[in-house]
Amino acid sequence: MPGQQIQTQNKPLMFKILKRFNRCRAAEMTLPHGPVRTPVYMPVGTKGGMKGLTSENMSELIDCDIMLSNTYHLFLKPGEDIMASMGGLHKFEHWDRNILTDSGGFQIVSLGELNSLDESGVSFKSHIDGREFKLTPERSMEIQNKIGSDIMMALDDVVPPTTTGPRVEEAMERSVRWLDRCIAAHKNTDRQNLFGIIQGGVNDDLRKRCCELMSARNLNGYAIGGLAGGEDKDDFWRTVKVCTDFLPDDKPRYVMGIGYAEDLMVCSLLGADMFDCVFATRTARFGSVFTKYGMIKLKKEQYAEDFGPLSEGCQCYTCQNYTRAYLQHTFRHDQSCLHLLSLHNVHYLIHLLRGLRQAVLDDSAEKYAQEFFRNYYREDK
Ligand code: PRF
Ligand code: ZN
């Protein structure tokens, strides 16, 4: 047609696989707020911002490429309009790297504030003031569009992975229908990505069907949901493997809600690229920290005169400057060290996977993985 220009839309996500080790991929994902080195652990700042850590800490001390926030919490406080009038969540929390937002449904169900769920969406009562709200696929997209996250998650129907029977299939099929409503409602396709979430419990056929149905929607990335909820490790790992078998090879895959070091390693080796969990920061508040030789509880008497770092060889600010003995002392007395423990735990997971990525690039991933497991499960810690 004369005068009509072909619009070459900028795709808001590029995913370049740089090298592989068997199923494991070292890649660079480019988002509107910069590059993300994968496999990647994404720390969770539920309400925007990390508990005990500033945005500057996250970029300068931890070199984190992407953080996660929850639509549900941000919607209740400060609310979508305050965020929109601030120009989005990046400006609101002074974070100029990437943000991923979860859609809200999972938090409603897992916080037990669910009132009812039907084909139209999920209804819930605010845990702050008891007001009633309804979250639909359209509302979730509207709020995430206002938040301005780089990756938005589709609203999904999540059942615990230990669920059996027809409810598992219903939730999977509803998640596909809700995904289509999300796709139709998403306004900023030029600058925000929408990921679909694979459901289907620990049933291989349902997972395979969900992967095929959602892959046909040609999204920029996919998540594997509905796991890490009390199922056996064998079921968990097999399900991740089935999904990475049937999802497109050239797009990022995100396993939701995974935060144990060993799970991040196994899932990366199975071909997943992104992970998130509140575990690293939540567990730090109870004085549990990751070390090269497994997790330790800092309050144990044996660390009272231990003048070593939290984890041998750790390059984080905490380990460079403080001893286990000092950290235990402040943990017992005024808890003023909590941000130092959180910083270490988040740094540990981010750099565990960044180390794996570098090892894939250097052809030493097998050795890296073997050493990780040998050390992490060593008997004499
Ligand atoms: N769906 C969504 N968020 C999630 C999950 C899910 O299945 C999980 C699974 N454990 C964590 N976070 N939307
Ligand atoms: Zn450290």
C-alpha cells in the first residue's frame, strides 16, 4: 500500500545461547533495562526493594542483573496509581536494572487469602485492611503494564504439586485460557515481555501438552510453575526435564520458586535458565547461611570463636569484612547484622550460577558441578 511503512518493532527480549554443556546453557538475555547473564538467580523484593538491602547494594555489591517483585503486594501497597504516577517501579525503587513481576494469583493462593476462584479469575481479601478484590488475567496485565516490569508473568491457576485427579488437568487448561486473555490484554508489547507458565502437576502428559499449547503462542519466554511444593525430588526433576524437552530451545526457561543451591544447580544442568525464591533472604533472618560446605546455623556455639568468613572463598562484602564470630555476636544481641547475612546469601546464589555459566564458557562445567556437589555434601563441615 503506498505510503505505508513496515514497522520494525524492537523486540523487548533477545536470548543468545553462547555455549552449552550437555543440556545446560550459558546465555545472554537482553531486556529493556540491560543484559542478564544466565543461568540466573533472581532475588525477590516482594514489595519492591529487598528487605535490608538497598538498590545500590544490589547493583554495586552483588552485581545483580534482575530482581523480582510481586504484583499482589505492590497492588495492595503502594498501589498501582502511585507507581504509575511515579513513572513505574524502576523509578519508584531507584533500580535501573531489570525487574520481573509475578502475576499475583500464586501469592493469593499461597498466602491463604483466597476467597474464591472461577473461570473469570481469583477473588481475595486484602491482608492489610480486609477489602475485597478480584484479580483477572486482564487486571493482572493492566497492573503489570503500569508497574512497567521488563518481564510480566501470565495469571495462572496453580495447584499444589501433590494434587491428583481432574483438578490438575483443569488448572493446566485454565492456565492456557488465561494466558490467551493475558496476551489479548497486554498493551506494551514493544517494551514489556509476557511469559506463559507451564502447569500440569507432576503428570508428564499434562506437562507435555501444556508445553505444546503454550509454545504455539510464540511468547518470548516460558516459566515452569507448580513445583517446589512438597513433591518428591524425583518427580520435581523429572518434570523439569520433561518441560525443558518440550519447550522451545531458543527461548529462556524459568523455574519458579526454587531457592536451594542444589536445586539451582540441578535445574540449570537440566536446561533451565532462570530461578527465584525468597528462601535466601528469609532464611538469613533466622541466621541460616549458605557455605561452600552446605548450610550452617550461625547461632551454633561452635562459631562463637570462629574467625573465618561465612563461606570459604566467598567474594561478598560480608565475607571480605566480617567473621563468623562477630556476625554471631550481633545476631544474638541486636540482629544488626541481618542485612550482612542477606547480602551474603543473595551473593552466594547469584555467583554460584554465574560461576557455572563461566565454567560452561570455559569448558569446565563438569568439574565445576562435581566440585560443588562434593563440597556441599561433605560430611565433615
Ligand atoms: N505460579 C506463579 N508463581 C509462582 C509459582 C507458580 O506456579 C511457583 C511455584 N512454586 C512459585 N511462584 N504465578
Ligand atoms: Zn559471603
